[in-house]
Amino acid sequence: MKLTRQRLKQAVEQQIVSAEQAERLFSFFEQQSRNEAQFSFTHILYYVGGLIAIGAMSLFMNLGWEAFGGLGIVAISLVYALLGLSLTRWFAKQSLVIPAGICATFVVVLTPLAIYGVQQALGLWPESAGNYRDYHHYVRWYWLYMELGTLSVGVIMAWKLKYPFMLMPIAVTLWYLTMDVTVMLAGDDYSWQLRKLVSMYAGLLMIALAFWVDIRARHSADYAFWIYLFGVLAFWCGLTTQESDSELAKLGYFGINLLMIAVGAVLVRRVFVVFGALGCTFYLGHLADDVFKDSWLFPMSLTLLGLLIVYLGVLWQKHEQSITQKVRCYLPAVVQELLASKDVLS
């Protein structure tokens, strides 16, 4: 539930709190949420500006930079990195955590470009290889040095500075790394089917890593968000693109997506719910278009199913607290703490 002045005013009118207490409560929660990412115009400006700067040094890098040569690219990367670190330090002194985290992330994103420049300068870049612009578009084994370097710099900086947004390039690089390592090991046998399997299993590993990070950081900031996001994305895309003529396998796909929705509800992670709901929609669409194409009973059955789910929601709301308490008793203490830290008013 979002706390607003209007709700506090209503609490004052019902004599639950005094006007002075309401004002102090609002000021307290406003100060607490100041450095939490939220959908406000200020934060939108932060992230739009930051993503434009990050994109300029990654996704939107053009071939014009090749004219500077390896040493030129390294020099420019170092200048940009010093600027990013300086801005990070300045924003941190101003207690502006989100801009500081964006600038620190910018430095991490510069790492593969700098390593590419070093390889060019030392003559270690394969002659048949592409250029830096291809880094975010193609899966190739010779990106490994750039990815390992980015992970090293990212982990060290995230450990030192502790800004949650810095986990974003780390999560993306982990995804890239799994694909490129597979290319190196599989060689010419690297098929689309293998790519999909690698994406799926790499996603599962990233989700496990995110859960571990979530537990470790349960009393601090949300460091697991970006790892969850790219882990679920990699797993779900790999799972959804699998091909099978078996209706039983498709039903299993539906069940996995339902499980994702349940996991998302328990962990309070919307990314599981969003992708799980998409998967369920795809499966129901398959039933409507293929299995029950000419059946007039199918839409009626779905309507009844939808109403049943709504009714289950009503029952859940009535008994949620008692069911939650009983279920949590069987979980490890650290998981209980993690779930308790995510409890919100609904």
C-alpha cells in the first residue's frame, strides 16, 4: 500500500494518530524511500540519462571509434572512467545514491571497451574477428577476455561501493559468458537447440545465484533484482523456444509457468509473475487455436476457470495470514527472515 498524505489525514480524522505524528511519519517514510528506485519524474530522469550514457558506450557504439586505434580507445575509456568515478564520489557526498549508482555502473560498462582497446593495441585481437560493436549482437568465443574482465571489475566495484544498479551489467555479462563459453566448447556443433538449452540452464543458475544474493542482502538493499531479471529472462526464453509435438510436454510448460507465478508471489518478485503469466497465456492460446479449435465449450470452460481463480483469490485473502504462518514454519530460518522482510500491506 502506498502511503500518502491523504491516507495519513484520514488516520488523523479517525483519531488514530495526531496531526503532528502524521507529519513526522510522512517525513520519516519520505526520507527512507528517497534513495529507493521508484516511478517518479526525478528518478525517470536519472535512469533515462544514465541509460543513454551507458548505451552510448555499449549498444550504440559506432565504427568511428576504430579510427582512434587500440591505445586511443584505452585512453578515452580511462578518461570516461575517471569522470564516472568522480561523479560517483560527488553524488555520494550529496547523499544522491541513485545517480551515484548509475555513474558507477557506467564505469563497469566501460570495462569491455577498454579491454578491447588493450587487445587491439597488443595485436591480440583475431584478424578475422569483428569489432567492438558486435559484442552485444553476436555470440563468439573471443569475447571471453572482455567478459571475464567486466565481471572482475564489476564484482570488485559492487563489493566496494554497494550500489544495487551495478549488478545490472554483471547479470548481463554472466548471460553473455555462458553463451560464449558454449561456443568455445561446442565449436561447429553449436546449434540453435544447444543455444536454447544453454540459455535455459544458465537462467536457472542465475536464479539460484539471485536467491543466494537475496538471502545474503535481506537486511539491506535489493541487490538481487537485476540477477533475477536476467536469470528469469534467460530461463523463460530458453524454455519457451523449445519445440515439441507432445501435448504432455506443452502441459508441462504450462505447469512450469504456473510454478513461476507461485514463486514470484512467495518471493515478491514480479518478474516471475510477468513471464509466468505470458507463458500461461501462450499455452491457453495454443489450446484455443489447435487443440480445441472448433469447440464451443472451451471458451465457457476458460470463463469458469477464470471465475474459480477469482474465488480462490477471495479465499486466499481471507486466510492468507494463517496459511502463510503455517507454511513458513517449515522453511529455514534465513528464508523466513527473507520473506518477512518483504511483507507489505495489501
